[in-house]
Amino acid sequence: MKKMKLIAVLLLCSCQVLLAAVHETPVRPKIISRSEWGAKSPKGIIRNLKVNPPPFVIIHHAASDSCTTQAICQARVRSFQKEHMDNNGWSDIGYQFLVGEDGNIYEGRGWDKHGAHSTPYNAKSIGICIIGNFVGHTPNAAAIKAVQDLISYGVAIGKIQENYTLLGHRQTTSTICPGDSLYELIQTWPHWSRI
């Protein structure tokens, strides 16, 4: 009888461990908040996404110099926000998130917010911009991992649809973004689609 109880307890423990592993949310990737990188307040109210969770993830490059330290990446993100707000007349930085080759993710508009990065998809996508120019080379491993971790985390917490479609910016409008090398790379990632 004691043996049967011991077996039952061991089976119950095994099932609990298995269920916990299956339903475990991935570790939150390192996201540098707006206040940490020195964001200005938006000029107006940033609307919520019309389709939430969004069914699309759009990959961009900044067509800028790259950054490999947090200090330089933060300065780049501040300059993008200034350009988007002052030159483009937008309410805030256009992307939901930006990723540096320092391996960090920088919060732009963040989850749930309507973007200003790809007009036909702004209300139904998460725009992720990798800081740098990726026409002739791909981002480093740290940046690639950060983007992939962010997408996985977004799916796990219900901020991106599980069956999302991954696109390069050039698939949504006439542009060379996200650069030839990065575009070629993302075509090998899960969920990329020709549309």
C-alpha cells in the first residue's frame, strides 16, 4: 500500500512538473524603458492598435550607423524620436520597439499601440527596427537573438497573435528597408511569408 501511495505521489509530481514546463512563459527579454533611454513625451495621444493582438510583425532597419553599447544605442533612439517628431510631424517615435547590436531592446511606442512605421499595417502590426544599415551585412548575433526573443515573448504574453505573419518593411511599401542582407535573413525565420 505504501508503495502504491509513493508511486501515485511521484506520478502526480511528474505531471505537475510537465504541466509547468509546457505553460511556462519565456523569460522577459531585456527591454530598456522609455524613461531609461530618455524619451520625450508624445505630442498627443497614441491610439491603440485596431487589431490586438496584431497578426503582423514588420522588420525594419534604421539605415543608420549601428550601435554596440547601451549609451550609444540610447542616443540613436533619441535621435530617431526627434526626427520622427520634428521632421516627420508624428506624435512619437514610429516603431513599437528598436533593437541595438548591444543586444538590448528599446521600448518605442510599446505593446498595444498604433505604430507609424508602415502605413498599411500600422493599426495591425508590431514594428521592430534594428539599429544599423543592413544592406550589405546582417545584424550581429546579439541583435538577432533579441529580436527573436522579443517576438517569442510577445506571442507568449498574448501581445502578438500565435499565428502571426512576419514581413520585411519592403513587402508593405516601396522601400529597400530592411536592407538586402537583413531581408534575406528574415526569410529563413519562422512565420515569414511572401504574402
